[in-house]
Amino acid sequence: MTAPTTTAARPLDVPAAPVPTVGSHVRDYLARVRGGDMGALPAVLGLIVLCAIFSVLHDSFLTQGNFANLFTQGAAVTVIAMGLVFVLLLGEIDLSAGFASGVCAAVLAQLVTLRGFPWYVAVLAAIATGALIGFVLGFLVAKVGIPSFVVTLAAFLAFQGVVLLLIKGGTNVSVHDEVIRAIEIRNMPPWLGWAMAVVGIAGYAAVQLLRHRNRTARGLVTEPLAVVWFRIGVLAVLVGTAVHILNLERSHNPLVSLRGVPIVVPIIVLLLVLWTFVLNRTAYGRHIYAVGGNREAARRAGINVDRIRISVFVICSSMAAVGGIIAASRGGSVDANTGGSNVLLYAVGAAVIGGTSLFGGKGRVFDAVLGGAVIAVIDNGMALMNVSSGVKYVFTGLVLLAAASVDAVSRRRATATGNR
Amino acid sequence: MSATPLLELRGIDKSFGPVQVLRNVDFSVTAGEVTALVGDNGAGKSTLVKCISGIYSIDSGEIVFDGRPVRINSPRDAAALGIEVVYQDLALCDNLDIVQNMFLGREKRSGLVLDEPTMEQMAAETLAGLSVRTVKSLRQHVSSLSGGQRQTVAIAKAVLWNSRVVILDEPTAALGVAQTAQVLELVRRLADNGLAVVLISHNMNDVFAVSDQIAMLYLGQMVAQLRTSEVTHAQVVELITAGRSGGLGLSGDNGDGANGTGTSGADRHDTPPTATTEPGVDR
């Protein structure tokens, strides 16, 4: 009676799904977009529209010099936003990420300038400080059970004070270390930029094609090879164009040459690849999505939910520390305002504009880069047009609001169509 | 009884403080059969299931699995024995796809990296083994599935791990007519595939449609465990609501004799749980 009496007679239909073609792939994508799963679309469209507007309104927006500025201006916010994506994925928030980056930058400045430690010790100490901050925040949220909004709001105030204490009130501490300064103000030689671009594109292509071949060999449903090549092609064109423009001469002074990819760019790409790998390809990343999607289900699946919750705060604050280092590198000094004013809102805005949901469970590290680009374009374009700070804040606020509305509306629409 | 039970509970007691929720409960599950566990609200069904799945520890009594006394102290112990529970509220993550949900918490890896192709293949094989034909793609998010499909995924998730006992908590409670039929068919197929299935349900039609045995709980006591063919609808309802029906069920004083005709643990003698080395405990 234990024999499988019925299964043998029944058709085994599951693997026999229709083989996708390019046409069906495009149709699926359009259906997903209509169903509320818009992914990167709003941010990409927003970026194009904003660039178009600013280039019409101001001649120098579309120059190679300004293009390079976009990267260096947006770097710190983008890196902080990458960390915030992890916290947002759990439906939590870290309001202290901005000033956490300030605290870590102050630690860096203290060690490297006032105490004369070598740069790597200072950088490690800054990141360790971030990790410690994140652990404390995560512990208070996960183990003590205080809502993350409250914990990080308290930390927001407290860290503001810590920055003041670390730089001994009021004054600023300059950072002159050559290596740290180089992150934001130095460029790679043009050949190195090209070499890295080629290696990056080749690596991406290899990973994509190998995965495609592996899945095909195992008889699993795969996307059409043409789509894979299309993605590789788009990446190659975008990266190639960017490297080409960055390698153009952008110095106005004929005696000094200023060209090449800013050193901060490969750092951001490296962080993007690292965290994307963690989120998409490791069990840990899968568990982050699970906890963000349904905490109870994750707990029943044997996932240590508290550990996941603490760990995302550690990642977030550590990335804030990296953002702080970049900010210190850019400014050449750390003052009471490092990581303050609009840094946090820009970072949260970047993540949300890129497509990361404030409700948890949905988001990618790439969103932070995309949203960071939008924020950088707005900030940069507004500065070029010399609008007042008032206008700038109002406009940025509206863009953030628009992004959050897109998130909320697409979520509602997704619930209606069962697409989420 | 056509076969020896795969899982057998003898004299289980469980109290929460002063409240005794389970009193001397005997319960047995046979491989290849669907055993329905019925009872009114508060009768102790959920508590019994949580004792089996290791969420609660039992106060006294004995659990025998595959002829050997076992201790189940945590959900991990239960999983190691091959006991899986499909909860009423499903415990699926909407934002993950079918494969990701089925392997949640037990992902296959090669080194540090998730082994997606292997997981997808295993998921496809499991669903094929259950003759599930209703899902379009294994990579669609669970949020886009219907209630019946979600239930199917939840059940397939439980079956994936070479499990031997699958406990289903009200699997049809939230489903429409067609989907209920679909899920019941699946439940039957699990048993036909050789698993021991425990079906908790309030719906007598479902119970009579698929079960081989019915175990009835009444106020924390097992009033009877009978072959489905030997009882009528009315008898079961009476046993659930009053604790007895004619000659079946609890006898006059409600302390002892908590077994009707045909129950498995008829002549129980309280074996101390320390006797773990003896293989087949006599019945």
C-alpha cells in the first residue's frame, strides 16, 4: 500500500514549460512593468529627463569636466545608500547613517592627522567604528526591541554630538594624507581605466554566459541567448562611453593635465559587485530577503532572524564609514557638518529613487548607484544654475516624494495584480 | 491496523502552568495512510502537533518513531527524523520565488555560492513527483500564486526533504471548492507515495474524503482513533463534541480508558522514557 500507485500514471509536466523567446521575454517584461514591478525604469527615465533638462538650461552641464564631477560628488551618498539598502530590505530604517559617517570620518581625521597613524590604520579604525556602531544599533533593535526609527533617531542626535566632541568643538580637522585624498581628487591613468573596463565587461560576460550554458546543459528554462548578449552589449556601450569621456582632457589650464577615471569609481564598482554577490548568490543574502518578506516564515525556516537584523545594521554603518572616508577625502577636512545636513536624506532618497522599497523585501544594491546618480545630477545641475538653497531643498524633497509615491503606487498595483 | 505505525505517541501529558492541555494522549500514524486529527477548538490539536514537531516539549509520555523511542526537543530534532509541518498560515515569503521558498533555510550551496540549478532541478522533480501541473514557472514569485498553488508549494516544501511524516494544519481552510479538491488530491497522493500524513481539519467532508483513520480529541483527551470506514459522520461529530458516542469514546469517569475500540495504544503500560536502547517496544 505504500507503493506510489498514482504518480507513475500521471504526466510530469513541470519541466516542460514553454521555451522563452526574445518576443516572449519582452512581453513578460512589459507585463511586469504594467503589473507594478517597474524595477529600475522610473529611475532610468528620471535620470534621462533630468540630464536633458539641465543640459538645455546650462551649457556646461554636458561637459567632460562636469561628468567627472558627478561621480566624485555622488560617491559618498551612493556608498551610504548601498548600506541603507540592506536596512531597508528588512523594512527598517537607519536615520543615523549620515552622522555615523561623520563620526567615522572624525575618527579617521583624529588618527591620521592629530595622532599621525598611517592611512590604512585610520581607514580600518574608521570602518571598525562603523561596524561597532551598527552592532549597537542592531542589538538595540533586534534584541531589546526598540523600533529602528527611534533607535536611529536617538543615534542621529547623539552622533551629531560625538562628531563635535571628536573634533574638539567648532573647528575642523584637515586630512592631508596623500592616499586618502587620492580617492576623490586623483584619477587613474587612461590606460588603467580602459584595462579595468575591459576586465569588468569580460568578467560580466563570462559570468552571464557560463550561467546560461550551465542552465541549458541541465535542461532548465533559460532566457534567450540574445537577451544575455543584449545585456552584455548595453553594459559594454555604457561603460565604454563613460570611460572614454572620463579619459578626455578636462583641464582648463594647458599646463596641467586632468584626465582619467576618478579612483573612487572602481571603488564603488567593487562595492557594488561585492554586495550584489552577497545579496543574490549567498544563503545570507537570500535570508535577508526572506526576513524582509515574511519574518515569521523566515523564523520557522530556521533562520536566525535576530542575527540577520543585527548584521544589516552592521553592514549599513560600515558602509556609512566608507562614505565618511570618501567625504573626508573629497573635502580634505572633517568638520561638524560632515555627514550632516542633507547627506542622510540624499542617501535614503538615492535608495528609494533607485527602486528599493521602504516596505522591505524589495531592493538591490544597484538601486543605490542608480538613485545616487539621480541625486548627484539634481545636486550638480542645481548648483550650476545657481539657484538658491531654498529652491534646491524644495526640489530635492519633491523628487524624493515622487520616488516614494512611485514605490507606494507600484506596490498597490502589484498587490492588485498579484505581482508584488 | 494494517501496518505498524511509523510514529506513535503514548500517554502524552502536557500542561501550561495549572492548565493541563493534553491528558494521557495516545496517537499513531501509519506510513502510506492519511490520519485525520479532529477536535473542537481548544481540544488540543495544535498543542499535540507542536509536541510532535518539537516546538513544545512533552511533560510525560513516550514518542516512538519507526519502532524506536525518541526525544523531540526542538524543531531540528523533528526535521532530522523527517517530520515536517505545513502551517495553516503557510509560512511562505511573498517576495521570493517558488524554488527559493522551497529551499528557504536549507539552501543547497557549492562552496559559498548558492547552487541555483540544483535547487531548481530538485524543486521541479519534487513537484513532478506530486503531479503538480498548475504552476507556470518555478521562478515566479509566490505572491503571484493562488491560494491553492501556495498550499501546493508549502506541501512540496515539506516533502522535499525525504520527509516521512507530513503534518498539515488546516490545509483547505482558506480555499475555494476547486482548489480544495486539488489540495485534497495532493494530500492523498502524499500518502500513496508512502508518507505518513496527518491532516488536521474542521471540515468533516474533507476528512471523510481522504483519511484512512480518524483520531478524535476532546478536551485534551484522545477519545478514539478509528478506521474511517468504521465510523459515520454523525458518530465523529458526537465524539468531538461530547467525548462519546454509543459504545465509543470516553467511559464514565474521564480519567482513564481514553481509548475506544481499535485504538493503537490499547494496553498501554507506561514505559519509562529512559529505555531508549530497546528497539521495538512491545505493544
